[in-house]
Amino acid sequence: MTNQIDLEAEIQRLLTEDDRIAEQGITVQRRDHLVVLGGEVESTHRRDEICRQITEHFPDVEIACDIGITRAHAPSEVEEIS
């Protein structure tokens, strides 16, 4: 079985080197029994594709996809601060 550091390194390598993903801003952290992917990408489609690729490559590892979406446009409505 792959140890924790090797697993995190393998996932990080896939994130950066696989042409379908090619993301350097995604973090990989081991938390108890699962691996958490963090960071931000430009769209929900991109986030979902990254999570799908990682889950496909590591089917025996529980993956939590905690990747946020970067707001690329100016807000369309005024934010009210109370």
C-alpha cells in the first residue's frame, strides 16, 4: 500500500502533469481517512473534471473535493452589508 506522503505526491503530480488537469494551485491534504483537494479554479465544470479525474485514478482513496470557484466577473448585484 502507498504511504500517505507518496499518495499525496502522486495526486499532486497528476494534478500538475496530466494535460487534462494541469493545475498547480490545487492543494492535497490528508485528513484522517480521506484526502482533501483544496484551492480555486475558474468554473464548476473545471472543478468537477479535476475531482472526476482524481477519483478515477485513485478509486480506493476517499476524496473530498473542497475546491472553490474564483469569481471572474464583477458582481451583478450590490452586496448589502449590515
